[in-house]
Amino acid sequence: MKRSSRLYRLNRREEKATVKKIVYLFVVSIFLLIFIFTLGVPMLGKFADFLDVVFKNKTQEQVSTDKFIPQAPILDPLPDATNSARLSISGFSATDGKILIFDNDEKVGETTSQAGKFRYDDFILNDGDNNIAAKAISGQGKESDFSQVKKVAFLHKEPRLDVDNPADGQSFSGNNRIRVSGKTDQNVQVWANGFLANTNLDGAFEVFVPLAAGDNNMEIKAVDLAGNTKIVKMKVNFSK
């Protein structure tokens, strides 16, 4: 009996301790919920707002910095080749201000852009190929990328024109279509009495020209991309 009474009291103490723990945990949970909804959520919201402000400011600073970097100018079309040493450069710039002009990556002059337009009339071409480009400078001194490069060849000498066939004063009979052939420079067109010759990449040309009975005046003409011209004249005879 004594042993049973002792076990009963021990069980009662354990039940009371368990109830106390449950009550304690319940009270702590209530306090945590009150803290979260009264102080915790607003604090989390303020922390999120703080992060948003920090990253937003960084983004705005980046955008603000990028605003001052001008766009590259756009050059107006230029000829592929010219026989004039002086060339006018014009174009469009989204940024009003200074425009730098370059030839083969070397600055050769500058002008200003107003209402989006600019013009530079003092460009002097070098012999051969010229790679022309421009840059814009903002009021804050920021420099744009290069514009698209325009390639212009300055050709002021007459093209080569060597006629291999026919020879001056040569006589022909039978077939009245004779072969005119020879050699010229690359990118040069050749005509013989108005007939356009076929020209390969090495400048070799060939064309067949009809002749009339008797003496025929021949004019072989070579014209390069810049309009420079060389003419060879001769006379040949044809008999049936």
C-alpha cells in the first residue's frame, strides 16, 4: 500500500510539471506572436525598404552616369573613291557639342554639332585608302565610341592601261570581230569602242569588237572608281 501511494504521488508531480511546461510554452508563444505582429513585421518591412533604397540609389547612380556618355555620331554617306584631295564630312549627333574627326585612327580635326547636325569641310585625304570616323564629346567631357568607319580611296592618277592586242596599224581579214585585250589596275573598268570588257581580279581584260570594212579608229578607255581616265587610241584595217 505504501508503495502504491508513493507511485501515485510521483505520477501527480510529473503531471503537474508537464502542465506547467505546457502553460509556459503557451505563454511564450503568445508573447512571440504579439512581438512579431507589433514590432517584428514593421521592422522587417523597414529593413526591406532600406535594402530597396540602397539598390535603387545604386541603379540611379549608374543610370545617371550612363546618361552623360554620348552616343556615337552617324556619318552621312561618302564616296567609295574620289580624285579630289578635299572632302566634306557631315552627319548626325544626338549630343550637341564637340565632334572629333579621325582618319586611320588619327585625329585630324574637330567641329561642333548643333541641333543634331555637324559638318567638317577641311578634311584632306591621304593617298590611297582613308578610314574616316568621328567621336562625340559631351558637355561633361565624356567621349563616345567611334562612329561607323567610312572607307574612301583617294585616287588622283590615271589608271594603268596596257593594250596587248591589237597593235596600232594592224590589218585583219575574214572574221570582222577582233579581240581587244590587255592589262589595267584592280577595280578599273575598260571599254573598247563603247563595248565593256570583262576584267578579272588581276586587272586583265578582254572584249570582242566588230569592225567595218576599211580603216577603223579604235578607242580603248580605262576608268577607275574615282573617275580618273586613261585612253589609248589606234587605227586598224579590216578587209573581207
